[in-house]
Amino acid sequence: MMIRIIVVFAVTTLFVFFPEIFPRCEYCRKIKLRKCFQFHKSVSLKLTYKGNLSLCKKCCKKYNFTSLDKFRKHMRVEKRIEYTVRYNL
């Protein structure tokens, strides 16, 4: 009985902390190990991937993201360009 409780607790803990152990990069959308990320910040109290803003080292190096603010500006410009190309042609 005690072993079953411990196993259930361990599995529940793994599910709760899975987005913290294996975050998803916001740019390339890949799930990687936590040590592969340069930036990892909690943006809300959600326990899912939407609660964290993470950028992997590979994307930071490739696109020269030195901060999360640069990433946010880049994404804003990218969305604006996509909108103008899609709807204003």
C-alpha cells in the first residue's frame, strides 16, 4: 500500500514538473533538456508550457537573441510582416 502511494506521488510530481525539466523553445518549438536553454522565465502561474518563456542556446546564437526583450521585438516584427504579406497583397 505504501509503495503504491509513493509511486503515485512520484508520477504526479513528474507530470507537474515536466515543463520545468523539459521546457519548449518558443522559437523553434522543440522540447529539450533544461541545460540546453539560455533563457527560461516564468510568465504566469500556469503549470504548462504556456506558463514559461524559454529560448534555447541554439536559437539565441543563430538569431542573436541577447535578451527576452529582443526576442519579443523580433516576434512582433515577424507577425507584422506575416500579416502584411498574407492580407495586403
